[in-house]
Amino acid sequence: MNDDNATLRVIQDLRALAARSAAGTRLPTVRELTARHRASPITVSRAIRALAAEGLLDTQPGRGTYVAAPPDSAGRPDLSWQSIALGPRPAGEDAMQALLAIPRPGAIPLSSGYLDADLQPAAALGSALARAARHPASWQRGPVEGREDLRAWFARTAGGSMRAEDVVICPGGQPALSTAFRALAAPGDAVLVESPTYLGALAAAQAAGLRVVPVPADAEGVRPDLLAAALRRTGARLFYCQPLFANPHGATLAPARRAAVMAEIRAAGAFLLEDDYARDLSIDADPPPPLVTGDPDGHVVYLRSLTKSAAPGLRVAAIGARGVAGARLRAARVLDDFFVAGPLQQAALDFVTSPAWPRHLRTLRSQLRARRDALLDAIRRHLPALPPPAVPRGGFHAWLRLPDGADDVAVTTAAAARQVVVFPGRPWYAAEPDAPHLRLTFAAAPPDQLDEGVRRLAQALRD
């Protein structure tokens, strides 16, 4: 803490000196600043590096530190031609950037796709990565499809219906989605999605040039009758589905619908892209097996990521399929990025095969339950006029129905003005939304902040 304070003092001093000095002015030396602030040379150097990174200072080794010249706005190049050359901006970019934006300091995050830092197994992951970094072999080029032992772990935990050779390791779930849409469909093809559904899947499908067709879902998951109608009408050969704790609404495909959905997929000769992102995020009971476990004929393409259940920096996922579909997925992954970094694969395998993994999952389930209950209690207390959201049995999110006629985007803006971050429901639909909603996340803040965040949200709705 003292080092942080000393660094801040030096930064403030240098910033003030630079503000009243002309460009090119030589600033005090490290030795002079050390004496002036009674700080260590390391602290002073850290402050200088921070301001140099901002472009405020110009450090010249062996000569000293100088006030940097401001950018030359008069000589700025004209880049306006690029707008004509590039054409229209791809759909979905704004929503994805908003979804991934880091909240401002002091804001309460009721919107996030990742675990709060307090819930991440950072110590265990750090130890695993340190061990991996000491293995010279982990820095060498491995199989382009990923380590066989890591692929075998993903295949085994998918229920045993796939083999290691059916699986390819990817740098996160989003790249795996992009690969699947490009490998399994051609530009102009129709792809069916649940409605609402993960907006990252919508963006990836649109970027692949696919025509996205929504299929309504309810509290029991996608409706098989409407799926059958959409398959017949569009001739689609790919259906993107989250059967477990679907993002954003949290529904799990009901047992009675699982067989019906698979029967429609088989009858249409189509693929079902099963995004099993929440396999490790069950709260109230052990989850049902993946759909891929009951798929003897290779209709299911299976995707699972470790990022959601561990930490944003653990960008390790797997996608698997049998037959020609699997071969196409593996070929597409090679074109994208050759292979996932060896030390990261080694660390992921070390972590998920160690006692730290089941310990983390037990703790995570308990913490998610406490935070979910805190969010639902806060909604009942501060927003009693709204219909309570369905109780999420897993995942991170509650799907809050707003009053008819409410503008979910305007509510999001009003909440942001009160330093609480929520996300509107509109971008999660491939077509017109059936009603205004907010997606509220309970995994990104502790219970007391969740209560305060919902209180502020209630103020925004009233105003």
C-alpha cells in the first residue's frame, strides 16, 4: 500500500511538472525524484513508465526523461477513405463490445459473462501455469488439434460418446462458435437459433454470412413443434442450441422435449450445435447429461468451455463432432490459429485433473446459490411490482421481465447513470423481442452489492 501511495505521489508530481513545461523540457532524474519523495528508485521508475505509456513523457536511455511533444493534429492523415473501402459495419459488433466492456470503477456489475474475481480459482490456476511453464515440452509445437490427453478429458466428460480424435481444442468458446458456423454451413444458408439466445452466437453466425432464423423457446427450452416447422420452411441444416441453463433466460430443455428435438434433427438430416457452456455451473442439482450422449449417428456437434467456470483468462474450450463434420471442424481450426498455446493447454489439464478442480466446483456451487438467492430477494424487495423471474437452477443469469411498453435500452442507460451496469434484452433476439427484458447477472458481485445494485435499478425504473 505504501509503495502504491509513493508511486501516486511521484506520478502527480511529474504530471504537474509536465503540464507547466514545454515539450522537450528535461525533467528531474530518478535520483532527484527519489530524494524528493523519499521513494525507492523502483517506485520512481514505475511512475515514469506509467506516464511514458500514456504518451506524456519521453524516456531516452542514457540521456534522461523529457516532456513529450503533443500529437501533431495538423499533420494527422486522412483515413476517411477506409469507410468507403470497407463498406457497412458488420452486424452485432456494438452489442458484443457493450457486453464485454469493463465496468467503470465504482460501478456495480449486474451484467457479466464471467465469474467475479473472488470466485475464480486464481491461486490454483497460477500454480498450474507455473508448473506448465517449467516444462520445456509445453513450449514446443504440439498437435494442431490439441493435446491428446486434454482432448480425451473433454471427450470423457461429455459422457463418453466421443473419442479424443473427435475433439479439437480451441482458444475459448467464441472462436469455437465461429469455426462451427463457417465449417458446417455456407454463406447464405439458414441457421436456426433459440429465441432469445446468446448474442455472441448471433454475431458469429452473421459474421459467417448465415441467415439467422429464430425458433421460440419457453421455460422448458426450445419448442419441438416450432423447430420442426422452421426446419421444413427454411431447409436449414444447422440448429444452435443451449440445452442447459440457456443464456440469457436460464431455461433447461425439459426431459420430454429432448427426444422430440433430436427426432426432428434426425428427420431433417441436420446438425445440432450443442453449446454446453454451463456444464459446471449447476446450482440446485446435478445437471442432465449432454444431448451428445444420446446421439449415435453424429448429428450433435458438442462445444464446452472452461472459461465460464474458471476464469476469463483460461481461454480453453473444445468442440467435437464425428465423421466428416469433425474433419471439417479440425481443418477450419488450423486455418484460424494453428493451435492453442501449449503452456495454457498443459495448465488447463493439470487443473481439471487435480483435486483443486472438484473443490473449486463445490465452492462455486455454494457461492452461486448464495448470490442467486440474494439477487432474487433484492428483486422481490425493491421491484415488487414486476413479475419475479424464473429461479435460475444454474448458470449466471436471471431474465427480468419489464412492464409492457418499457424501453429496455433506456432503462440500461438510466441505470448506468446510477453506477449500476445491466444489459438490455433486445440484442438477444434474432427478430423482434416478445417483451422488454433485462439480463441480470448474479455471479459478478457479492450479495451486498447485488442488493444495492437492484435498489439503484429500481430508482432508474421509477424515474
